[in-house]
Amino acid sequence: MSFKEFSKDIKSGVIGSNIFLYGEEGFLTDWAVKGIVESNSSEVDRKYVVTDLDGETVTAQEIVETANTMTMFASTRVLTVKNYQPLIKKSSVTETAPILEYLSSPNPSTILLFYLEPLVSPGKKEKLNAFASKVSGLCSTYNFERLNPSELKSFVNKRIRSAGKLIGARDMDYLVDISGYLNNDSEYDLYRMESDLTKLVNASDEDSVSKQLIEEIMVGDKDRFVFNFIDYLLAGKKNMAMQLLINTISAGENSKGKGNVFSLASTLIGQFEIMYDSLELDDEGMPIKAMAKNLGVNEYRLKKAYSAARKVGKPKIKKALIELYDTDRLLKTGEMDKNTSLELFVFNW
């Protein structure tokens, strides 16, 4: 069952006493655990009726004994077990049998909650082992997968509105796009989304969240540098590209190298490679979304690269790449002055 079904079940009180939570979206799993604990205990008695066991070290005997222990402080005990190892890797029958036996005839005054952190890399479905599948069949089980587009927008809108702000439809689309959350194999999850949304609403002096603010908060410093740098070159504003380069390198030297010339050269090479590859794939008739998946990059970054590439053309991109490859090599061997290396690239553009 999904997080929507979980929401419905917990509100209606039909979630049951045996619960198993897992899935790719760990934020939703943690949200569900919190909801179960808060709906079955008060702040006053929580420390007496809620027990958290470490699934990496606890034994089946300890789980069953704790679950069967009555609490004197409330009518219901909540027992949580995070990352119980037999649910993750193969274990002996002596370790798994007592759990299955208990789940078949549970203590009605105990809510036993097993939950797992995301176990697989982004974009891949969770697969339960044999024991976990049996546990799933004996529990109210919820698989928290990544949100679909409408669910994600609802998630964003709810948090922005709760902060007293608004966001327009186009700006919402831009925010979702730039986050990369919906891209295949994206590592951007709801934890990062919530963090970025907190930054957005705290930084906004207006009633609504603007596209400009979204870009300022959610585009990384290196990406912002490379986008602006290439935009200046395309507009023929070499002086502005040069000044941006000098300022970024200087800022990097003052912050332990985050914008140093070696890193910037690598960033530029990466972006120009995406530009060239996007034109190659375009020649094959591949759409933007498929290009991003093929190249393993954020769709927003791909769109920026493709748009610039169409203006530059393959011959000039190839020439720029050759020059950047040479610059990178000479920088690393110490044959080129790091203070003038990328400035020469701008001069030769």
C-alpha cells in the first residue's frame, strides 16, 4: 500500500497492531513512524510507552519479550524496530521463526512497528527477501515509493502555504524541474526538497516564491557559474565572462578552494561535453527527457546545455572542448599558469 493509503488508514484508525514500512522514499517512512507514535501516545507518557529497538543488534527473543510486556502507563505500547537485519539479509530460522509466530498471534495491546531505511540506489525498486515477504503478509504493510508529479507538487504547495507564501503554476513547474526529483535515478529526495523549501520561504520577502529566488536557492554555485559564464560568452560579453571567472576564482581561494581553477575547468569540460552529446542525440531524434536519462544528468541542466549548444553548434563546441582538455592537462602538469589559463579560454572564444 502507498503513503496515500497509509494516511487514510491512520486517520480512520484501521492500521492494525502489526506494521511494516519500507520503500525508496525514506522521508515518508520517517513521517509515517512519527505519525504512528504520536497517534498512539501523548507527550507526557511517550517515554514510558514507546520503545525503540535497534534492528542491527536486537534478537527475535528480545523483540517478542518486549512486545508481550504490558505497560502500566497506557493501554497501548508502541514498539519500533528499525532495520531489523533478517528483513535485509538471510538469517537462520531460529531468528525468524519467533517473529512469524508472534505476528500470527500478536499482543493486542502492543503496536509492533518494523521499518527499513531505503536499501537500494535511487530509481530502483525495493525487493523484499523471503522473510520480509512473510512479515509483509502478516502486517499492515506500506511501500513508500517516490512521489509522482502531482503528489510532489502537493507536497511543495502544502509546505509553502503553511509558511504563509504562495507559488504560481509556472514557478511550481520550474521548481520541480530544477530540483531533478522526477528524473530517473535522481538522488534528490524529499529531505533535500524540504530543506530547499525552508530556505526558499525564509529568504522570500514577498508573498509569493519567485522563479528568480528558486534559481538563487536551488541552483548550486558551480552550476550557476557555468550557466552564467556560457550565457555571457554566447551574448558576446567576454568582459563580463572574464569578470565572473576572476570573481569566482577569487571567492574560491577565500573559501578553501571551492571555486579553484582546477575545479572550474572540470566543471566547464563537463558542461561542454553535455552540450556536444545533446546535439549528437538530437541528430538521432531523441527528446530532451530521454537525453537526460541517456546522459545521466539533471533534466534542467540538460535543457540549459542543449539550448546553448544549438546556438553554438558542434564545430565550435568541439574546438572549445579541445582547448579545455589541453588547459586541464597543462594545469595539472604545472605547465600553465593557473591565474591566466581560463582567461585565455575566454580570450580565444
